[in-house]
Amino acid sequence: MNNFNTQVNRESNTHKILDLVSKTPSFIDEMEHLELRSHDFIKITPERLNYLRDFSTIIAILISFIVIGFYKYEATENENGSFNFESVISEFP
């Protein structure tokens, strides 16, 4: 609706009607889509989608902190006496 309101030509009533008639098939497609979605078993509304997106972001941040907290470098000595620093993380996290 907002997209239509911003794009409609408002020079005269004729232009308004012609724009409305030209957009009618897309309006019908949109209404059919909304009608089909209203009968879905699991309804994903924009509010639920935003909640799921925020929840997944929080989980990703928590996983990142767990990895950073358990991530460490260990020095292993080579046969020639030099040391290699390798990243090590235990299996627990």
C-alpha cells in the first residue's frame, strides 16, 4: 500500500484511476498470498521473525564468547629447540 501511494500519479483523477487499474493484478496476487498464509499451521508474523532474528543473534554472540573464552595458544617445542605456538581448544566447549 505504501509503495502504491508513493508511486501513483496524482495529476488528475484519470491518472489515479489508470494507475489503480494497472496495479490491480499485483494487488490480487498479494491478497491471494496473504489469504494462503493466514491458513498456515505455523504463522510467521513480522514480529515473530524479528524475535527469531534477535534470538539467533544472541545465541551467535554467546557461542562466540564461549569459543573466545576457551581458545588459547600453546607452545610446543620442536626437536631443534624452537617453539611453535599453536591454537588449541578443548573438546568440551
